[in-house]
Amino acid sequence: MAVATQTLEELCINSIRFLAIDAVEKASSGHPGLPMGAAPMAYVLWDKFMRFNPKDPAWFNRDRFVLSAGHGCMLQYALLYLTGYDSVTLDDIKEFRQWGSRTPGHPENFETPGVEVTTGPLGQGIANAVGLAMAEAHMAARFNQPDTTLVDHYTYVILGDGCNMEGVSGEACSLAGHLGLGKLIALYDDNHISIDGSTDISFTEDVAKRFEAYGWHVQHVEDGNNDLDGIAKAIEAAKAVTDRPSMIKVTTTIGYGSPNKQNTAGVHGAALGDDEIKLTRENLGWSYGDFETPKDALDHMRKAIERGASYQAEWEETLAKYRTKYPEAAAEFERMLSGKLPEGWADALPTFTPDQKGTATRKNSQATLNAIAPVLPELIGGSADLTHSNLTELKISGSFQKGAYENRNLRFGVREHGMGAICNGIALHNSGLIPYCATFLVFTDYMRAAIRLSALAEAGVIYVMTHDSIGLGEDGPTHQPVETIAALRAIPNLTVIRPADGNETSGAYKIAVESRKAPTLMCFSRQNLPNLDGSSIDAVAKGAYILSDSDGTPDIILVGTGSEVELCVEAGKQLTAEGKKVRVVSMPSWELFDAQDESYRESVLPKTGSKKLAVEAGISMGWCRYVGSDGDVVSIETFGRSAPGDTVMKEFGFTVENVVARAKKLLG
């Protein structure tokens, strides 16, 4: 087939395919099959429907695109390059998966402008997209006026069989159907192939019927390889359905055009090889060289630059009129988009004194959330069906529901993993929204993948985790976290905070709200705790600080977190009365302490001169870095038990008497 016989659309589609083929081949690594099969639907979507500006990837009212099947990322990189994004050059395409390139092995929002969210683990992207669509719906309900539509964009997703197999997608898509998110449109690349081979060996359900049961509008394009008009009509029909999200099942051939490897697992995750690439070029009539794009195709795709500038200029004109008609709303809208917090917002944080009756830090969290919500209109969130245990409801607002998207209380249902992934999407929508989500601390195991991606993607999600230790009591070891905090502390770029009282709780929220490029996870108690003398909001930012001290070099330093700080305080009093020199340190956050300069760290926990005893109702893993080889830890190295919380704490040695005894033993 001569090149001249190809239509302009075929040239564009094959340009996407061969950029992917050549990049994977040069890298000797990657997934060419999905880009080859999904190129037609991606071309139709980006060329005929999506509104974006390649020269300003952060333009607010752009349509969002998520490649949930992130292994096929060369599809997205090819589209970014062809449509004129400066973030992906031809050199970047040639350096696919190489050190320092902007074309990593899976899409990363922090690496490549034009990529909205970080997708890798399958199912995360579609769940993120639900969050993006929720953010759009909320902002539209908040700021659009009867005569002025300021927020109006779609969230488009391409997902694959693997995404639909992963449970997180079911959690998120079920909620999306309930909420009726009409501006969420997913294109399902139905190619019947996964790494193990044909999906018939493990995945034979009717996905379309499943999505219909979720409450989605569902269509099927049977020939996704060639029926461009059918794809376009399906997207048009999806846009016309405004009260439900839409799923378009597009049946494709993975590795389309490869004579020997198409429709096989062999093209899923490996380069085609020189011989097969030559045959594919012949089969598709592609006479161009490696990484070469026909001028006609590139010129056509680059029209997105002019279109994008026009879209953005039109929107900015709307924004200018909005400023005139609705100055207060416009000021708040633009402040939120800038990421700047309201002046003096932190003045609303509640403070506590020792003479106030102590309470559970989960209740301090409730008080803090409701104190700051009126001055932080960007704060939005909720719980995984544990609102009345996590105490996360904002009294200032109703529930975010279909027809009431302006409200700020999110009802996630029992969907921990989906909840975390959705909140990542909300955080990465770039609307200034600050999402929080909550469950019992032990159930972070159900959402660890989403929490890890919060940290990797620099999504400032606030995780509100209650029932933080064996002190929760009767629910027993299935609900009592012992290793959980240690595991969470292992995640880079995640700040874990375990407050000891009301002031530290307020301080934790101050850190969390101000941390827009990293997630914060707070661990709150079920049991009541006293407000400590010497605690403060600002001290939390140091990670660890001295609550009480001795004259001169202390014989022993007692270090506690959360509910165990009280034990250290009381044990310190007893040891002091017996003539020991004691320092008591509250250490709400390892990560914040590690971020301090060496002189401060040494002033609180000197490397030499004092014995150190840490007290935490969790495993001891990691504490050696703070107590040293000659220190000790009062910890729990087994699962808990079902009994009243006070009993469980006592039986496992979390008592003043045991802390005193362990301190004396350490001192010899």
C-alpha cells in the first residue's frame, strides 16, 4: 500500500502507532500493543472532542484525560507530542523510559505536564477520574451562575480489561453511578488480552451489564479498529446523557497491524522486534523512517494549538465578565485556583489547656475540622461509612449527592480503596480543593496503594485515621493496628502524625492543610486523653519537642507518641521524685522531626549522654534510629486481644508502672 492512498485520519492514527512502536523498540521495554489498538479511539477523542490548550497544560477549564491503562503510556506521549505540548518533544519520545526523560514507563503528573494523574497500578486511573469528575461537579455547583457558566469540562478515560478486573475500579465506578456524574466518560479498550493471554482464562463477565447495574449509560462500538464514525457518534451520545456517567465499550485488536503478534499476549508488554516492525510497516503501508511523522499528519494534529488558544481565550473572557458581575465569588474562585489559603485561616484552630477535660483525639479532630471548615471553603471530604466513628462530618454543609454537588460532606460508603483513589483525583484537579478521607487506621491496609500514589503523585490528601491502637478495645485484633503505623512511615513523602492531645491535633491539621504537595496521615485515639501541659499547635511542626526537662543532662529521655505521651509524663514525674533526671519528649511525627536541622534534633534527642526509652502502642520497628543501640522501646510485637481498651493496654504493658520499671532497668 502506498502512503499516498492513506487518508489524513489514517496518517494521524498510524503516526500514533509507529511513534509507540519505535519508542518501545528503542527502549527495548514497554507496551506497544495498547497504543496500536487504541490509537483510533484516542485520535477521535483528542482531535474531535477534547478541549485543551497544549501551550497551557494547566488551563483550568480544560477537559481532563486519564489513561487508566497506564502501561500503554506511549499512546498518551504520542498524543502530547503530536498535538504540540512543549512537555513532550521528539527527543523525549526517543528517550522513552530513560533516566531524566519526561516519558517514564507509566504516566506521572509530576513529571510530564499534560498528564493529569499518576497511573500505574491498574484501576487507579479510572478511580482518580471519578475524583476529577466530582471536583468538576462541585466547583460547577459552587461557582456557576444562571447567566454565566464558568466551570464546564469533561473527564475522559481510556481503561482496559485489567482496570476492570481490579476491585478499586468497581468501588469508584459504583459510587460514580450513584452520584450521576454526567461529565465522566470512559472508553473501555476491550481487546480481550492480558499478560497471561486471552482474558477468557479468568475474565468472562459481561462488563457492559455490570456498568449498567452501576447506573452508567453504556454503549458498544464493535469495530474499534476502523469505525471512527461509530466512535465519534458514541462520544456524542455520551455527552448528551447528562444525568449519568457513560461507558463506551470499544472492541479493538491489541497490536493492530502486526501480522504475527496482533491479538496475542506477545504484543502486550514487549517490543515487536526488527523483523515484525518491518512486516507491520508493510502491512499498514508505512514507508516513513523511525520516529518520522508525515507533515500532513503533524500539521493536522498541531491545529490543537490554535483551537486550544481559542478555547482558553473564550473562557478567560467569560471569567472577566464573571469578575464584574460576581466579584466576591470570582475572588474566592481565583484564590482557590491559585492554591493560596485564606488569610488568617489558622487563627480558627482551637487551642486547649490542661484544666479542660481530656477527650479522645478523634473528638479533638472533629472539633478542629468544624472550626476550620467555615474559613476553608476548599475543605471537602468524608468517611468510608464510619462518619459517626471517625467524627468527620462538617456541620456547616449537607451531603454531596446527585443534585446537591455544592455540598462538602462526601459519602464514600464502605469503599476504602476507592475513597483514597478518588481523593487523589480531587486533589489533582487543580481547583484548590483540599480533600480529606477517613476510616479506622487498620483499614489503611485496604487503601495502601492509593496512599502510596498520593505520596508519589504529590497529592495533598488529608487522611483522618481513628481507632489508632490496641486501646480501641473490644473490636479486637482484626481492628487493632499494631504494625500499621510502622508500615505507613515507610512510604516516602507521606507525613504521619500521631497527636497526643487537643493542641497537637490542631497542629496536625495546620500541617496537613498547608501541605499541598504531599499527603498527611493523622492517627487519632478512640480513648480519652488529657490535654498536656506544654503542648502547642506550633510545636507539632518540629516533629518532636520537649514537654518537660531536668536540670542539666538528663539521665533518661522518655519519648512517646499519641496516647502513650501521657504515660511518659506520669512516669517522668515518678522517676523525678526518685531523684532521676528525666526529659519527656512528645514525638508526633518522625517525618517532621527528620526534616529539622541537626542542631535541633540533637537538642531534643542527643546521640550520647542520656538513655532513651520510647513508648508506643505498636511494633518497635524503626525506633532504634531514635533511641540508639543502648536504648529500649515499650512496644507490642504481637496481635492484640478483644477486651475493654484499658484492660488491653494494661495487659500489654502500657502502664505508668511498666514504663517506670523499664526505665529503671535501662538505667541499671
